[in-house]
Amino acid sequence: MNTIDTIIFDLGGVLIDWNPEYVYLDEFNGDREKMQWFFDNICTSDWNENQDAGYPMAKATEERVALFPEHEPLIRMFYGRWVEMLGEEISGTVNILKALKTSNKYKVVALTNWSGETFPIALDKFEFLQWFEGIVVSGDEKTRKPFDDIYNLTLDRFNVTAEKSIFIDDNLRNIEAANALGINGIQFKSPEQLIQQLKNYNIQL
């Protein structure tokens, strides 16, 4: 096994809690079935990921309203109330990040699917984002996970050898794409599980 020298963190769902339910569950009066239909058919994850790849949020909103005018108020909430969807840090993972950083044994960077328009809000809110040697934000790069170019960009920008790195992401699709490029991947499920998985690479916290 190659000696690991770099840890690459995803942010949303790993270090930061972000969930549109924080806005929409109330709007749907607690009806999760109706809320899920809206996410599956109107403000879908694919649609949101397009903005993560740099598409303007205002333009995306107007286009979606034109397609589904009967849902206009709910559509406008998606980015209009985005800040309310941003939860708190996932403290257990932040503690892992801190331990890795303070050990001075690893290069620690981040790779996130996140709109360049909203990422500054997170930068202001979460001090730990300053701990990274660098952060690749998909919206700024006009591409996103799971496409090869954003992984290769991350490796090149921070002078990382794929086989000597670990990528931590909650989305299995993104882990599989990283694995295909030779990057070691851990699908994040909980801070406790992450600690155990890191031990497989001889990383003790």
C-alpha cells in the first residue's frame, strides 16, 4: 500500500450539514411525500448540480419558473432561502480534520460541488474552512464531480499523487469516479465510521 500523504475532503454532507428540508418541510406542512415529489420532479438534484457547475442561479430559477409556473413560489425559495438550508458543522468530522491538520503529516485539501455564488456564505460561517491548504469549488471551475477533469485539476493544483491520497465523500458516485483515477476513496457515513476507515490506511487519530 502506498503511504498516504494527502487527504481530500468533500464538504457538504461530510463537514457541513446542508439540507433543503430545513426550508421545504414546513412549506409542505410536514408532508414528506409531497416534498420528495417536488425534489424529484421540480427542483431536482440534477438541476441544482448544474448550478454547482457554474450555471447562474438567477437564470436557472427563471428557466425553472417558465417550465413550472404553477410552482413559482416554491422554486424561488430554493435559492432565495438557500442560507436557511445551511445547517451547522458536523463536529465529529471537524475534529478529525483538526487532528489531521495539527499532526503535520498530511496535506489536507477540499473538493466540493458548490455554487460559486453561495460558497462565500459558507466561508464566512465556518472558520475551519481556513484550515485547508486549498479548496476546489466546482462552481468556480465550471465543472463538478463526478467528472474526471475536476479530480485531475485537484491533483495537479496541489501536486498530489492519486495513489497517495484519500478522498472522503458521502456520495458513492463521486467515490467511484475517484477510484477510477487511482485515488483511494472512503464513502462517508459518520465520523465514527470514518475514523475506523482511516485506520485501514494506517492513519491514527
